[in-house]
Amino acid sequence: MRKFLPFGALFLLCTMGIHAQKKKDDVIKDLDSKSEKYSEIAHEIWNLAEMGYLEEQSSALLQETLSSAGFTIDNGIAGIPTAFKAEYGSGYPVIAILGEYDALPGLSQEAVPVKQSAGGAAGHACGHHLFGTASSAAAISVKDWMEANNIKGTIRFYGCPAEEGGSGKVYMVREGVFDDVDVALHWHPSSANAASAGAALANKSAKFRFHGISAHAAAAPQMGRSALDGIEAMNAMVNMMREHIPQEARIHYVITDGGKAPNVVPDFAEVYYYARHNTRDVVVDIFDRIVKAAEGAALGTGTTMEYEMIGGTHELLPNLTVQKVMYDNLEKVGGITYNDEEMAFAEKISKSLGKENLDATIAETVQPYRETARAFGSTDVGDVSFTVPTAGMGAATWVPGTPAHSWQAVAAGGMSIGSKGMMVAAKTLALTAMDLFNSTKTVEAAKKELEERRGKDFKYVPMLGNRPPALDYRK
């Protein structure tokens, strides 16, 4: 026998649904009205292009933006001058939104669809100027909504420096700055709009420094011991090792100092290594073997060697409970539409990527939801995800098909295509946070899922050990 609700109760449920929907629409409209303001902030950070742990002006600009909006600022957290926490409200739940703002070295910094000379400068080839700005915009929008509707709880923005190899969030996790957070939200610039369960590789990195003996390379070579020989011997052994590691693993390196003149036997040389895999245990094993290769190379070349840990991150552990909420909100927000100028720009970028035809529908639509993904890169969000239920998304700030860390990513991120995609992320993050404040059941389900997925006996151990933040790794 079918049961019917009384008309009054039915009317109340309907009006509550309309009211909630209206509130989300209001937040979207409010963010649309401020898109130019946030675009200016993002472009200023793009122009600054400050590298990891050197983002003094970028961090200060975001702090000022959040402070002016009514947030309380706690800066210099976890012993990192450019890291900060911005907070509004009090009590449960504590919803955190992560933001980044570091640039990469050695990239062009021009918003044009033609490759420019890098000139040794830094560039925002991973779009972190958009990342930090959109996350700030979302946090401010949620704060305004909470204030207007007397919503209980705490909204936080975390200013997270040095994601690009500096593992900034790892130090923050290690120092406990996320310990009272209930759910963390993040996003990343991309060439498509997606909010499926993400994946990222665990990563361990270090700089290996060899010391030898200088001598004239022609007149007295027998007196010298080449530090560069040590590095070349190490690299040869590691490259042979590639045959004997899991095929999903990645090892890459760059010689950061190989000497100054061919006729001087180098008494110092340095090589910077990364090791990656889907699981941190495999990464630790590979890294330990790289260290053995370095030790053997030093022994064989008559040099000495020491190494400095630079970074170490866990793989990403997505929270499906929150991830589905985020996906539903991204579907509501939708993608972006290029105007004529943006379309012409995007077509040139697409051709530079070897594609004859641009598929702009990728930017206009949302990718289907998936609960699994293949990992390619690494992120220090991984450590946060093992500590707090974490969900993320990507927004089409780049032309479809654009790889991260490319001049094409720099170019689109420095013009209106990047700004439009950024606002998709800001809206989605804000709506997702609102849903979490409105449903403590979802928050508790997310926390239960985290406990189940990471294991009953899980204990967080940072992969970079107890070293202090590598504040000079980009100097």
C-alpha cells in the first residue's frame, strides 16, 4: 500500500530543495561576478613566477586576499616561511581547501601560442597560479555562504608551497597541521574537466654530491680524481638497473653541476634523482638501490659521495565518498566555451602539439566518472590523503591535449582560457564544501572509508624522514 506525505510536509521538502538549489546558484553567480578580480590575482602570481619555497610575494598576495575577506591568517607554519593557514568559523566539521602557487624552472613565460626561448627563467607550466587563486576564491565564497546562512563549522585554506619537488605538504603533515581537519579538497589545472578518483605515484628524490681532486686535465691528470666520473659511473649503473625494476617504476635525473671547464678535473659534481612507483614500499627499495650505485661509483672512481634527501611523497589515496559528491557538483558547474579569440589561440596551440583538429568539446564537457585511474605524476597531496579524507578534480585550464610542464601549459594559463577553467574549479570546490557542511553523515562516511582503505594498523611515516624543509632546493 503506497503511503503519501501530508501536503504541508511535501511542500516543506520541495521548498527546502528549491532553497538549497537556489543557494548553490547564488554562489555560482557570486563567483561569476568576481571572475575578473580573481583573474587579475592569478595573472599577478603568473607574472611573479616564484619557485618552490621562494614564493614570498605570491604567498603574501593570497594571504592578503583571504585576510581582506575576513579570514584569520597563521603564516610560517611547519617551519616554512611561505606556508600559511587561513581560517573562518569554529568547530566541526573542519573542511580544508588546498592551494599551491610555485612555478617551475627553465620555462618560457609568455602567453602566446608560439614557443619562445626559455632564457633560464621560471614559468607556471603546471598552473599553480590558477590553483592557489581558485582555491582561495572557493574558500572565500564558502565563508560568505556560511556567514549569510549561520552555518556552523570551520572553513580553512592551506597555502601549500613547493609542490614541484619540494614536498611542502609532507612537512605540513609531519608537523600535524592537518590533524584536526575532517575533509580536504583540492584540484589541479588540466586539459579536461574531470572529478574521477585520482592516482599519483609515490616519489623519493635526492641530490647526490661527489667530491674529487682538482688537477690539470692535460698536464697532471694522474693527480686528479673526477667528481664527474663518479656521477657518470653512478648514472651508468642506475641505467643498467632499469632492466631489473617493475615496469611501472620511473627513474629520472639531471646533472645539476658537472664542472666548470674541460681542462680542469672537477672536484665537485652533483646529480638530482627521482624514483617513482605506484606504491611507496617499491619506491623505497628502488631508492636504496640507487644509493648503493652511488656508493659503488664513488669507490670505483676514488671519490667521496654524500646525498641530501630533497623530497618524498606517498601515493594518492582518493576518498570515493567525497569524490562522488565533487563529481556531481562538477557536472552541475559544467565546462567552458571558447570565444573567437580563444578558439584561434587554442587551434594554434593544438597544431603545435601535432594535432590537425582541435576538439574543443573536451573543454566544454565533463569527463565520465571513474573510480580507478592510472598514475603518471606525483604530488605531495598524497601524504595529506593518508591523513585526511581527500578528494580532487581537474579543470580545463589548458587546451585539450596539452601536457603539464610544457610551454603550451604556460601560454594558456597566462590568458583567458586558464582563467575560465580556474573558475570552474572554484565553483566546484565551493559547492562540494557546502554539501559537506550540510551533511555530517557524508563527512563521517568519508572518515570511515579512510580508516578502512589505509588499513587498521596504518602509521604515517614521512618518506623524507626528519630532515628540515629543503628551503634552498631551488636556489
